[in-house]
Amino acid sequence: MTQRKQTPSQTVGPYFAYGLAPTQYGYDFKSLFTPVLAQPHAEGEHIRITGRVFDGAGNPVSDALIELSQPDASGQIITSVEESERKGFAGFGRCGTGTLAGNYFSFDTVKPGARGEGQAPFIDICVTMRGLLLHTFSRIYFSDEAAANAQDEVLVSVPAERRATLVAVRETTNAGPVYRFDIYMQDSAAGKETVFFDL
């Protein structure tokens, strides 16, 4: 029997965003998930999360795909399509950075509730982009949850000088609360590398 060797890994390439977020890129078939996680009737504080992805040279990445996954405002995970439709909350969203001015991503959602005792509210985030062999995972915490953040087991396990890379900064705008969360793939003049988790 012939022994076959493992196929070498390849980087993702620039095309995944078109397939996973086709509506955003102007294709005429429906995206399964969009940057809108919360409909107007969803309970909780409606917020926007926005930011950019920066490469190792400090330049904004124009073809990254960002995915968010989060509980609802009461800390509950959505487990069915029926529940999502009833609550007006998807719990999962996708946004490419290639169509918004300045290569931003932007999500409309609700601020999540804490998932359990001793946990701060957070959102799971996944980044896929050119040059990566595997997507990367991180978390978004909130700047106005300082007391809860100080007790969150995962956040406090991160070296103190790097925790700020996981915290979205709240801004008050005429359109409502906006949390700014930039993602840095490596240290650069633009900022310190975001903490990514090995899952």
C-alpha cells in the first residue's frame, strides 16, 4: 500500500469574503449571516461595534472577514432559528472589510449579558484573512464593564500590559452607543498585537 503524505497547507486567499458575505459584495445571492445581529424588537441595549484589521505593516486589511458570536442581553445563547426569529436576535454575524469606507467592519447588535457567575460580558470574534493558514480567535470585552472585567477569569489570565487589546472603547454618538475595537495581527506602528486564543 502506498503511503501518502499530508497535503501542504495553503493560505486562505482573497476570495472567502465574497462567498461568505455575498450580499455585502454585491452578488445576487443571499448571505446566510449579515452584520446585523439584532432587529429593532430585540431586547437589550442596541449597540454598534466597529473597527479595522491592521496587518504587520500597520496598514488596514481590505479583505478580512470578521465573525461575531455572542449571547443575547440576558446572557443566553440562541439555539434555534425559531428562537432567533422570536427574539429578533441572530447571535452570529459576518462582515467583510472590503466594502466599507476605510476598510472598516461594522456590526449592529445588542450588548451581551454575562454568560455566568464571575464572567464579564464578552463577544467571541473570529478573523479570517489573506496570509493566514488558520483563522484566529479572540474576544471583545467592554470598557464600561471595568468591575466585571477585573474578575473575569479569562481576561485576568492575560498579561496586564496586553489586556487593553481585548477591550472595546465605548463612544456616545447621535446614532447611539458605538464600541471601537481595532484588531492588530502583529505589533506595528499602528498598535500592539491583539491577544488571540489557542482553541
